[in-house]
Amino acid sequence: MSGSNERPPRARKSLILNAFVEMCSGHQSPGLWRHPEDESSRFNDVDHWVELARLLESAKFHGIFIADVLGAYDVYKGPRNLGPASISGAQWPVNEPLAVVPAMAAVTQNIGFGVTVSTTYEQPYHLARRLSTVDHLTKGRLGWNVVTGYLDSAARNLGYAEQPQHDDRYAVAEEYIKILYKLWESSWRDDAVVLDRERGVYTEPSRIREINHKGKYFNVPGPHICQPSPQRTPVILQAGTSKAGKTFAAQHAEAIFVAGHSPSVVAKNIAETRQMAKENFGRNPQDIKFLALFCPVLGQTEEEAQQKYNYYRSLGSIDGALALFGGWTGIDLDKYGDDEELRHVESNAIRSAVEAWSRATPGVPRWTKKTVGQHITVGGLGATPVGTPQQVADEMERWVNEADVDGFNLAYAVKPKSFHEIIDLLLPELRKRDLFWDDYAVQKGTYRENLSGHKGQTGPLPEHAAAKYRWKAGVDAADHKIPEN
């Protein structure tokens, strides 16, 4: 990453920063569990997560964004070959993420928790209960990253021969999330629980009702089994970039996760989604916060950062990286020769990916499966800026200016070393530029309050799809019909 005498124009936003993790070893940097300072293999230890939560809250991170998958990355050297992922630890093994959140919440007061859960493989009534429970236990600091899944290995273990078609999964997700809005927002009145000791009334029965949802995919009579949680609807997070994904996000997402090696790769999707949110769903497009995947490699000097990056790449697993690529894309690069130029293969998906990488990293003369693997080894499919805090901050400003992102999901190369370096080196530079806050906007607030910066905004904004479902205190059931869609 070369230096520049000209600093980009001043970014207009105070950045949202989440730590991007998964309950596995390595996550976006397969094989780097071999680093002598890496502790990601402690992911089975609750103390590991408690320590991480305390560290990140002390630095005032907005949240901890926990990725998840429900199957193995078994496409590379496949079919159904678990070898490359299991040897390299490429998101395998992986634990269920929601379980650890209450432990992290118990030792913190402000940081939020975004948890990935699929709509494809779990009944909405059950998930509504699980998410409400954790929203209660975290005092309203939960976000839900809505995904539809992408691994056939998950589908096979959950009752399907293969995963449903892409647009069909989003059609299910559309009905699914509206069921959850009905359960969370319409099933109980805000003031249903009265705890009236004199009358002996715990909950007023007239303030609870069935939702009686009858749809194409689900029949859910209700009512919701949990009383209203602090946010009722958790912060809705999303990461889809397909046409169906962008339509879903434009209506429902409060924050959207994007990944690309340069801002030009994601700028169009961001602009289109903001425009769709305004024109199709009547939302303020700036209410949707876009967060780019970043895995910074920092040094006091550019040379130190580059040496560190080179060492990381020497430890990373090419096979593990290609296993991840196979799961993300469905493409097995093993069928191509080691030195075969991927610009010329028959796959449009590979050619378009390589062209994007070429624009972002023009110094690579030939893209082969090995160079693709090396590229993914540190930071996955996101950007991996290498340099001094000033250089990385310049790059973050460039992403804000060119792609209109609102912040970053910061992945690690070495855990927790990478986060310590971000805290010690990068955050002071961002604060010097007024690009990152000094403290949480709302002390002991909900995740939504601190993402929006508005105290009292515990529920979705009035223009959000969920807002019309809210059954408010003092309103008779007859005066608030449950929306049909």
C-alpha cells in the first residue's frame, strides 16, 4: 500500500465499527491459527469470548458481528470432500453463535451483538422466541443478520437434497420476516405485562392476541411466547447483493454488510439499494448503514506492515482459501491447472471475480488458482489494506467517499492480536480525524440506539417495514389491526 502526499477529502461520517468474527478458528484467514500469537482456536472456551467482548467494548466498538454457516465447505476437490477445510481449519469446526452472546453481554453494558441465523432451516415461531430471549438477556443489544444460506452441505443435513433455488429462498425469507414482525410487534401490546400484585394479574389477557398467519410457506397462529423485549425487533442486518437480496435489504435491512477488494466493486450495489429503499419502500436511504469488510494489516511503518503481511501469507493455507472460495461461489477450482490463467476459463463467475481483483490489485501479472488462494488467505473476499495507521485511515476515507459506506466490519488475521493493533494504532488516527467516536452515544443503550445515535430509538424507525406492526400501549386491539403483509 503506497503512501500519498494528498489526503482524500474529509469523510462526512463518523464511522460505525464492528468486529467481524465467527465461532471457529481462522474465520476469514484460513491457516493463520498457526501463528504463534493466534488464539482463535480457543473459540470453544467461553473465557475467550468474554475477554474479546471486554476488549472491544473498552475501545468503543459498536458491535461484534458473528458470522455463521450450517455446513462444511466441501466443494473444493469435491464433491463432498471435507479434507481441505478440515485440515486447514477453514471455518471447520464451527459452533452455534447465539449461545455465547449472553456470556459476553453479562460482562459489558454497551456493545451490540449481530448474530447470523438462516431463514431457510428453522421455523419462524421458534426463532422468534430464541431472538427475543437473547434481546431480553442483553438488555436490547441484539442484531439479527438475516441470511438464506448458501451451502448444499447444510441443506443435506437439514432435510433437503440440495438447497432451494436462490430466489425461492428469498421468497421464503420475505414471508418469514413478516411473521416475525407480527410475533414481535403485533402479538403483545407494549403494556401487556402489568405484574399487579394486588389483583393477582401478571399479564392482561386482552393485551395478547394470536397473529393467525396463513401463508404460502408457513401457518403460525401465535401468539408469541415471549413478552416484548427491549427492542422487540432486533436490529435487522443483511448481506445480499443479488437482485432478490437487494430488494429484501431495501425493505428490511438497517445495516448491510458488503465485501469487495475496492470501493468500485460495491459502489453500484450500495447506490442501487439506497435508491430502491427510497423509491420502492419510502425509506430515508441514509437510514441504511453500509458496512464494508476490512482486514487491516498495520505497522508503525509501511515496511513493517508489509513484512507482517508477507509472514501471514506464508502461514495461510491455499487449500483452505480455495475451500472457502468453493463454498462462497459453488466453484471447484481444482479442475483447473496450477498455472492456468483464469481470465480465459469458461466460467463467467470466475472471470468476473478475477477482473474485479485485477482492478483492485493491478500488480498481479497472472491470476491462477494459486494467486486466488493467496489473495483470499488474509482477509477473505474483503479488502486487506496493508500500511501505517495513516495509510489505512486514508483508505477507509476513500471507501466512504467513493462507495458511500458508513463503516466497516473489521476482520482479523491473528486473533486477538489484530484487534489490539486496530485499537492501539488505527483508532487513535481515526479519532484524530473525527472519524470515530470517543464513547457510546447512548450509555447502556440498545444496539439500535447506538447504531443510529438516537436515544429512545429502541424500535425500528417509523419508515421501516416493521414499524406498522407495533401494538402500542393504550391502544385497543380493535384499533390496531395486524397488517396482512
